[in-house]
Amino acid sequence: MSTRLDLTQDVGALTALIVDVESVSGHEKELADAVEEALRTLPHLTVDRDGDSIVARTGLGRAERVVIAGHLDTVPLAGNLPSRVEGDLLYGCGTSDMKAGVAVALKLAAALQAPSRDVTYVFYDCEEIEAERNGLLRLSRSHPDWLAGDFAVLMEPTDGMIEGGCQGTLRAQIITRGKRAHSARSWFGVNAVHAAQPVLEILNAYEARLPVVDGLEYHEGLNAVAITGGVAGNVIPDECVVTVNYRFAPDLSLEDAQAHVSEVFRGFEVRFTDGAPAARPGLNHPVAAAFVDAVGGEPRAKLGWTDVSLFSSLGVPAVNYGPGDPNLAHQQGEFVSLEKIADCERGMLDWLA
Amino acid sequence: MSTRLDLTQDVGALTALIVDVESVSGHEKELADAVEEALRTLPHLTVDRDGDSIVARTGLGRAERVVIAGHLDTVPLAGNLPSRVEGDLLYGCGTSDMKAGVAVALKLAAALQAPSRDVTYVFYDCEEIEAERNGLLRLSRSHPDWLAGDFAVLMEPTDGMIEGGCQGTLRAQIITRGKRAHSARSWFGVNAVHAAQPVLEILNAYEARLPVVDGLEYHEGLNAVAITGGVAGNVIPDECVVTVNYRFAPDLSLEDAQAHVSEVFRGFEVRFTDGAPAARPGLNHPVAAAFVDAVGGEPRAKLGWTDVSLFSSLGVPAVNYGPGDPNLAHQQGEFVSLEKIADCERGMLDWLA
């Protein structure tokens, strides 16, 4: 089946049309084909494709270039297609996260034949699954030049708020060790689970920072996300592993964050298992200030980790801004307000027209 | 293949012969057949069989009856058969645990045509695997009368020491609960792993009892044997389970022990998962005193749980006493001292002749 996307129709109707093209992660081809075909009819854009990611760019020689990005994939269906409209609300898988944002970006791509800044539109695959398959990550490695710009807007659901930057994340194992023994003669052993008590004390006593970075207040957190220990029901455990997750504000690099965790758990064996850097909101850049003026509202800090960090790693400050409600993402009853989609389109047009 | 056991030969040679009949748990038939056949040639014994468990009894109308028991099975082979002798040591799978004891019991069965007490010899299957398949447990349910007596000696490896009774064991889950949240916004959740800190504090502060029961000093223990919690790497855990193992002295019933654990963890959710009662040493009984006099040495408390508890549940006080070294049980290099086997046989003959 081939779908034709008519980019002249109303943004709400376009959202519904896109929602009805199933595009669960790894199965974005049909939607990517449709997006590519629609964009290739627009003479003011240069269109490139890498797998199921499509990049379209104006080349007007403007002083600034902005990137508008969104992922094409959704989480698995939950009996919530086809879409349906009730009053102002459009229901269906991917409505909020984030085909409404994709529809706005496509509308802008068609409407802005001579935008005030050069614009790069990025539609990518595999955002909802393991990071290594993420289409934006792939582009950042294979074609970083396609993603170049002075500022990026990732149209993830933010309920129409500007969410600046993102917090970083790292996981570390805090390991306590002991000595096995039969539990009937436990005094011949050393209990590694008992030895984890001070690790939990440190976590309970930890006071999270709320630093202000580029004018936005972040909220850190250091938490156990897992604990495991035990050999058998009659054996004193010789190892206990507390896995902690540190969410850190963008005034720290990943290395700073690791050093902090090492310091907090000084004296314990600490093993870092994964991590992703934070991204500064970049709202002090003139093009960002113009964006904030155009779309309105008070920017807030993005606490979760998002793909804005990938832009940040390429030197492109980025924000999240989209019409969907983030609290509805990944829910069976996911919906989006048609009015909010239109508001979002209007704000973006004001900024770039 | 059918094996003939000559019960007139030296106890060390008999041990070697029995060791060389493979009898890994569940595969005791060949050895059980040989034991049954040898015992049926002895006119002073009544022989019964249940599966691969053999029970042989004198019926002399003596004032007291003692039970001498041992299991026929071994842990899996580890390239340690056939047996071999080096100096005083007999090497091979099951030498220490517990075919040396089985050989002593078979020698007694043949030699004691008119013992001073009536004697019941019990040779059973499946001791080394899950409790529910244990042959002695099966007999205690199907033929408790076969196991009746005033005192029992379980010829498990004790290095020639008398080990009285056994400690009980129970396992309980101490559960803390919280509320899930995304770890990027952890303050919306309640961390159940952090909430386990006081559980570990209680365990670290716990002082184990060393009670004296029937003249023997026991040594209790309360220990975490497992801890588990965690949903995903980015989720605040809503449950943490600390599994504790309480090893308790025979002055407590299983119910007493459960009440103690509930009291220690008062205020926490406590779920008992399994338990087995302790057994009193019963050394205050005259027949036991005569046994101690005959075999010599200072009786000590048995700390691990053993099948003496099954005798205890039938109202038969029981001790562990055998020639093997318990520290060698289940090891690839398992061996037994031929001299100790002979000492053990001599002590038992002194007691019962």
C-alpha cells in the first residue's frame, strides 16, 4: 500500500492521516516513503534519505539555520488504530507521541518556501526502542552535516511548552562483597547483602541539586533502580549489587557526573554501566530567543533525557517543543488536542515566516 | 548388572564395594537390590522394602529399640569412581557421604544376631536432592511404624563425633513497598529499595542466640540470603524483597521461630516461604547415654538441618554419628579414613553387643 500525503490540508487532518499509517519502530518504511514522496514535490527543498530517515533542507544562504526534527515511529499498537476524532481530540497510537509534531513539521516544510532562517527538517526512525538503533544517532554518525544548524527544535510532546535542554543520565553498580558460607554456620562468612546497608543510607541521605542553567531550573536525582544479591537459600551471599541511576543537570558533563557518583560512594566498588550526556538549553542564543518570543510561554527545564542531547553533541543547542501531552505518551488512550496542534503550527510559522 | 555384597568381609573393603556401585540420587536401584538381597540372607532380620528404601528389623522383644539409618544415594559423579585406596584413605564418590556409614550399618546388621537392644536398620534413597523426594520422608508418611524406636543414629559424616539434634531453618521474605515513577522525576515516586535500609540495619544489629539445649550449645543465625528489587533502569522500584534465613536452636518450635522473626521485623510485611523444625538431641535418654559411653567423645550440637528432624517429628530422638569427614562431602576429592570406619564399627558394636 502506498499513501499520498497532501500537505495542503489542515494540520489536524494531516495528523490523522499520518497516524493511520502504522509505523511501529522498525516498520517505518511506508510512512517514510510517503514523507519522502511528499517532500520531493517541493522544489525549495533538497531531500536526502538514509534508511527510513528523511532529511529536507532549504538552501537560501540565510545567516542562521534551524533544525526541526521528529521521529516517525510509535510504540506498539494497543487496539488504538485507526484514529478517531471526538470533539477537539484526535485519538490513536502516536497522536501525542509524536505524529502531531511530525504533521506540523511537514506543514512548515510545504508552507515556508522562503523562511527567515534556513530550515532543515528531519524525520527519523527507531526512537522508541534501544538507543543503538535510533535513526537520529545513525544520522549523527553517517551524515552529521545534514544535522548542522544554530538551533534545533525537537517536536516531542511538551503540551505546547518549551522544554530546554535535557538532563543527563548514568547508571552505576555499587558493589559490596563478602564471603560465602553455609547459612547454618553464617559466622564463617561475610554477608554482602548486609554490607549494602551504608549504600542505602547514602541514597536515603542524598540531597538532590536543583541548579539553574541558562536560566532554567533543573532537578537532579540519585536513586537505586535495582538491587540484587544472593546465591542460594542456604548460602551467605558474597556479592550484592545496587544499581543507581543519576540524572544530572546540564552544568555537568558526563565525566563530571561520574566523578560525583564516585565521590558519593567513595570507599565502595563503583562500576559505570552506561551514560548519556545532558544538553544545555541554549536559550541565550539570539535565534532561540526569537523562537521563545514567537511561540510564547515560559520555558522550563527538560528533566528526562531526550534526543536533544544528540544535537547538543553535534554543537547544536536544542529544545523540545510539541503539541502533544507527554503524560499520554505510550498510553493506550493516547490523544492530542487539534487546537494545540494548530497553535503550535501558528507559533512556528510566526517564528520562521 | 547384579552386585553381591559379602557382609563378612572387612568394613573397609565392604565400603569400597558399595562405593563402586553407582547410586546417584534417583538411580539407587542396583545398590538397593544388593542391600536387600544381602539382608534377606540373615534369618534374624525382618526385611521390608518401599521403592528403593530397605528396612530390616530384629524382633527380639527387647525393652528398647534403636534405629540406625543411612542414605544410599550420592551426589553426581565427578570423575571420582571407581574408588581407590591410598594408605589409610579410601577415595571416591560417596566414600565420606555416606557409604562408609552404610557399610558400618550393614556389618552391624550381619554381626548382631542378638543385640542388647532391638535394632532397625534403614537404608533410604534420594537424600541428596529436593526434600519432597527424600526416601526417609516417604517412609515417615507411608510406614511410620517401620521407623519407630527410642533413639536413632543417622550415620551421616561427623568425623566420628556425636552431633546431637539439629537446628531448624525457616525462610521469610521481608518486603518493602514504594511507588513507581520515572527516575528522571524520582520525587513523584517512593523508592522501595531505599526503604530496605532499616531491614539491613536490623540484620546487622541482630545478636544471634547461643542457647544450651539438653546440654549442647547451639549457635543460631539470622541472615539475608537474597535481596531483589527493580523494575527497569529508568524506573523507581515499587518493591524490594529481602529473603532472610533463620537457623534456630531446638528449644524453639517452628511456630516459635516464626513468631520471633515477625517480632524482629515488626512493622514490615513478612511472608514465610518455607521452614523445617529443629530436633532436640535427646541425649538425656538412658539409651542415648549408653551410646555416648560406648562410642566416646564429647557430643556437640548439630547446627545444620539434617534428617534427624524427621525422626524427631516421629517422636524419636536422634543424633548424627558417622566415620566420614563432613567437610569433604560433595567434593570431587572426597575420601574416608579406613581406620575411622573401623573405629566407628567397633563403637557401635560395643554399644549394641
